[in-house]
Amino acid sequence: MTEPRGVPEAIVRPDEAAQSIEVSRRLPRDSLRAFVEYLWIVHWRVDGVRDQQVLPQPKIHLATEDGRLLVHGVNRDPFHRRLAGTGHVIGVAFRAGGFRPFLRSSVGDLAGAVLPVGPLVGVDDGPVAAAALATTDNDAMADAVEDYLESLSPQLDPAVDRVSELVTRIEQDTSIHRVDEVAALAGLSVRTLQRLFTEYVGIGPKWVIRRHRLLDAAERAHSGTPIAWAELADELGFSDQAHLIRDFTAAVGTPPATYVRQLGGGQPLGG
């Protein structure tokens, strides 16, 4: 089975993380592929305590934590997780729009929230979380979580494919910088597109575009190649270099040139 790529550029300081954290990803069962992009599993072994940061993405996630299966709505704020000793977690990254058929209502209501999924979908999440956290076998963890998702009997929704295709286009096409460009691709008005994204993605298209362009900047920072920040800002649709630096610093906590120096990677040019 081919391991999905996921969004590795979302992991802040990935080389440091790799010293104590092992991340694997796997495709879901065929029955869940209309809704789930991939499952992710993290094992860690940390001397003392480690604070790991991940850049939030325009995806709904489920994760086994503290004896529950928690749903993470799309969050604008920096995401940190404190790791200690040894442990593991399994999670589910849904396709854009893919959690809507499980919730059966707007995922926009989950924005910024972290909640047990059981009360939201009407099936207790405690047993599946206990089963996944009681084993370190990746296959057993995945089976437990996928069995739970199948038990919820989500119904196919054509809007999921439509929204997912738009978000994938935004992710892959770095020339997309504005909401009206996405609306034109979808054949929708800007207002209708905004409602569609709020209902299915959980956040508006402007944030989705800006976040993917910021992830593009992070990927460049991790590449180890020299970076001309003014040129990159223009390429990614930021109004100027200062705008890119502000957004990057707000998301990562460190100005981009400083971040690259800390990574020991490519020499920033004009950063």
C-alpha cells in the first residue's frame, strides 16, 4: 500500500521532530475513501518533555487523545502538542468536506473547537479510543478507528467531491491568490462559494488560499535551498515581503529568515 504524502511541510522544525517522533500515514479502506484522505499514526519517545508545533490546515481531523476520539475543527491559531516519555496517537485527516456526511450539519460550527466526536455523531467514542490507545500495533489501531467510522454509515454527498477538488486545486496551483479566482473555477458567485466552504470545509476560501500559500513558504524554508523572500512573496501572492514575514511569523512564531537559520538550511536572501 502506498503511503500518502500528507502535508509534511506543516510540521515545524521537522528535522528536530524526526529525532523523537515517527510519523506514518496510510490510505483508508475503500469504503471510506470518499470521505477520508488518510490516517496518520505518530509514535514518540522523548527524553523529558517536547513541545511540537504543527501548522493548522484546512482539514477536519480526528485524534485519539486522553481516552477519547476528539474532533479538531479547523483552527486559525498555532497548534502545539506537549509530548512526554513514550506514547502514540492515531488520527484521521478527512478530505475537504469529508467530515460533513458524518456530522450531518455544517462543519463551520466546529471552527476552533476540540470536542469528543461521540456526542456529535451519536455513537460513543470511548471504546474505540481505548482500543486504539491500548495497542502499539498500527494495523490494530487503524482497524479500530475504521470500524468506528464505518459504523456511522455516512452517505455519499456530491458536494464533497466538488469542494475537495477546489481545495486540491488551491493546494497544487501556487498561482491562485484570490477568492474570485476560485469562484470562477467553480462557476459560483463569491458569496455562494464562501457559504459552501463554511458548510463543508469549516472555514472561508480566503483563509484556505492564504494557508496553502503559507505552507508553500514553509516547504521552501525546509528545502535547504537559498530563498529570495521578496521574490517568493510575489510568487505566492502576498502584497509584499513584509506581508509574508508577518503571516509566517504569526503562524510559526519566528520570522522566516530566522527560522531558516535555525534549521541550518539554505541561506535566506533579503530575508
